[in-house]
Amino acid sequence: MSAFIRFSDLCSSGRVKGQRVFIRADLNVPQDDAGRITEDTRIRASVPAIRMALDAGAAVMVTSHLGRPTEGQFKPEDSLAPVAERLAELLGQPVRLVADWVDGGFTVAPGEVVLLENCRLNVGEKKNSPELAKKLGALCDVFVHDAFGTAHRAEGTTYGIAETAPVACAGPLLAAEMDAIAKALANPKRPLVAIVAGSKVSTKLTILQSLAGKVDQLIVGGGIANTFMLAAGHKIGKSLAEADLVGDAKAVIEAMKARGAEVPIPTDVVVAQRFAADAPATVKKAGEVADDDLILDIGPETAAKLAAQLKAAGTIVWNGPVGVFEFAAFEGGTKAIAQAIAQSSAFSIAGGGDTLAAIAKYGIEKDVGYISTGGGAFLEVLEGKTLPAFEVLARRAQA
């Protein structure tokens, strides 16, 4: 991954003292019907960059999107007012909310923080209009991108401003993601093992194809594993699978085999007659699945084999649970994999909503090398795409 400017370096060198710093954070938090914040992880995660800027003597502006508002049409439920209130509590100082801020007309003193109202209300934000980008860049001396969850979007406050601001850099959250991704995919310690699981091959086919050229072992799980089992000649009963993508699954298996790598196909599975938490679970060999069986997890033999591979890995990338881990009878595979990752000396990076839920369920947060908060951005990196935020920050670093 190309070099980029780190906000922490600018701060420690004294280059932001007295400067206007514009931070693009991700403050898109869930709220109840009354507008109260129900979960504030993202707000708390934004504090280090803001604190860094304040400690360095900057005048600080912060903005974020919230929900999916219509550009140019303000509604009270689109306001960042509850976020400003919570941010003030976390920072221990007032946070003034500024509306209609694109054309300037407001002042920020060094040591002060203002929250600029929902950036997706600005006309031209989603399509990154050149006119808006120019105005955004004029508001600041330093632009700090600290919202990895938006790094795959080329919008006004994520890309346009990075092109027009005098200086564009990565905040601590974004820099940590960029470092972890580089460590896992650009310069991995071998063997590199990837776990890609989910209900459908179609939603992750490009990821599987991209990783097939990079990894030493590609562990598949969930409905994806069922499609690969079909490709390997196994019967899967009435399990979720995509028969029309068997050819693509075979191509991934062959591509891996050609370079001495492998896609471990389950040798045993856990089946049930119906999809329910109280459905009786039965362990069967992969070749013994009946026509009316539903495969809902990998079996203990497969789980043990995969756990051994994970413990011997140099780098692990994890996206998706390998079974219906929400049901106690079908959580064995995901639990075994989570525990193996926790016990492995490998550098591990994990991402995706269900993956994060599994990490929380098995209490292994401290044992995973890096937990990505990016969702769509994380998946695009696994697909081999260069994220717009990474590209523009690397280009500005060369300027």
C-alpha cells in the first residue's frame, strides 16, 4: 500500500498549531424513535482524533453523515444535535452545532470544537460535485479522513475535500485500518489463511476469486461451503446453495490447487430437518447427507482440522461465521474457529457484522489482531479494490 500522511505525525511536529482542522468522522449511530442514541461506539471511536487535534492547538471542525437524508432538505431527525451533546460529554467541553456551513460564515478558535451538521444534507455530497469540493477545501488548512466505514465512497467530504484541502491526511482510526490491511494482505506472514463465509457465493464471488490468487488456504463456510461441497461432488440435501455457481466454485478450487494452495472441503457436517433453534442436530459424514437434510454447521472433525490450520497460520483474514452460530446446536464450528484464532500466534484481521457478533459472543476481542469496523469498505478491500480514500490520500502524500 502506498504511503500516506498521518495526522499523528502532523500533530507531533507542531504543524497544526493554530490551524483549521477539518475531521471527517463516522458518527452514524443508531437512535430510537425519540432520537436518543442507543449505541455510541462510533462517537467514542472518533474522540482520539479530535483530542489529538485539540492537544496540538488546532481549531477543530468535525462532520459526519447520519442516516440517509435527502440533499438540501433538512428534517429534525437528520440532525447531528444528539451527537453534539454526546460528544461534548465525552470531550468534557462544549461542542457547538453549526448548520448551513458550506459557505463558511462561522468561526472556530484554537482549542474549540464545532460539529458541522449532517454532511449528506449538502447538495452535491453524494456525487462529489467539484463546486462543493472547492468550498469544502477552502474551510480548512488540514483535512483529516478518520471514517473507514466511508472509505469506499468517493463523496464530497470523503474524497472531494481530500483533493482540494491544502493538506490531506489519515486520522488514527483510518491509519490503523490501512496498516492492518497492508499487514494482512500486502505483506502477510505465511501461511495466509482466509475464512470467507456467508449464505451466498454470489455476494462474495469476487472476494473468493481475488483471494484465490493470494492465500494459502481459503476456508469457506455457511451456504458458500454448501456450494463448494456440490462442486466437490457431495450431496447437500435441501441445504442453501447456488447450483448455478458450481462452475465458479470449481474454478476457485482449481486456481488454488494450481499454486499448491487449497480450499478445505468439509468432511463432516451438522444437519437438521428444519431451520430452528430447537431442531435436533445430527453429525454426519459429508458423503452421508440425506435428501431431506439441512446443513447448518461444519462437523467436529472438520472444525478440528480447520482449527489446527488456523493455529499454524502466519496471518488470518476472517469474514463470516461458518454455521448458524446464533443457534446453540449449530455454533460448534464458529466457536472452534473463534477459539483457534484467539489461540493462534498469527496476525488476525476480522470484519463484517456477523463476524463481529461472533467475536463478541465468544469474548475474543482482545485476541484478534485487528477488528475492522468498515463493513462494505472491508469487503471491497478483500475484493482487491483500491478504496477511493486510500488512493486520494496516497496521491496527496506525493504532491
